[in-house]
Amino acid sequence: MSRCGVVTVALCALSLTGCLSHPQTAAEFRQAVPGAATAGMDTFEVNRPLAQVAASFQKLASDCLGRTIRTTEHQPHVSYQVVTTTYKPTVLVSANQAELHVQQRHRGNVINVSAEPDGGYYLLVADARPVGPARTRVDLYRPSMGHGALVQAVRSWAAGDNAGCPDLIG
């Protein structure tokens, strides 16, 4: 199964109505993840103030995730497909919370089985909240298959590690 096929299966699993609707907001995505077979939630804490975690999300999400990637798959005498995937990061920051939303929109040889949210289907949501002056808790709603580099990058950004940008193709 191609990477896009895996993503479609994962998104269908997030649906509470059997692939008839997908989460249309970050809040709906958070609610759908606990019951999904192909998604999960991790909670971890980092030794950094919320303001530093938020600044990392703002800088690195903008630098690393606002991308469009074109993939081509060709199997001789069988199939040929071109898919363009646009990633849309959104960072929301307040005095007591930072949120990172990552959405993706596929175009090309793709069939959308339900309404696509504005900005694309939700792929990952990270919620950061302070648990002390120099400690932050992160709830990470993420796919359980594929996108490991993205998940690890977000974890590293929260921790303040110099992880760089994830490979969004692999």
C-alpha cells in the first residue's frame, strides 16, 4: 500500500462513523484519537518553560512543516500515480498553553471519502501546558503508523533538542 493509502486508512480509522466523516477541527481530532486503532496519544514532560516550548513550535513548525511535496509512484505495466501533499502547520499560543496542529492535503490521484477540513486532514496535534515554572507537559495526538520522523521531531522540539526538520517523505 502506498504512503497515501496508509494515510487514508489511518484517517478512516479516526472517523467515528466508519469513514463517512473525518475530524473537522483540532478538538474533534483530539476526541477521535483515543478510540482509533491507527492513532494514539502520548503524554510527556520536558524541562523547559512553556514560553520556550511555544517559541520552538513557532519557529520550527514554520521553518520545517510549511511544505508541499510531490511524490510519483510507478510500477511498470501496472500503475502510475502522482500525489502532491501540502502540509499546513498552525501554532496557537496563549499565556497558559501552546498548540501545534499539523494538517495535510493530498491532491492528484486521491479520492477523498469525506469532507476535507479547511487546511487539510489533521495529522498531528500537540498541546503544551505548564506544570511548573520550568517544566511543561505535552499531550501529543499522533498517527500510530507512519510519520515517525514528524512525531520524533515534535517531541525533540518540545524538549529543546536540536532535532532539525523531519523527513516528511519517509
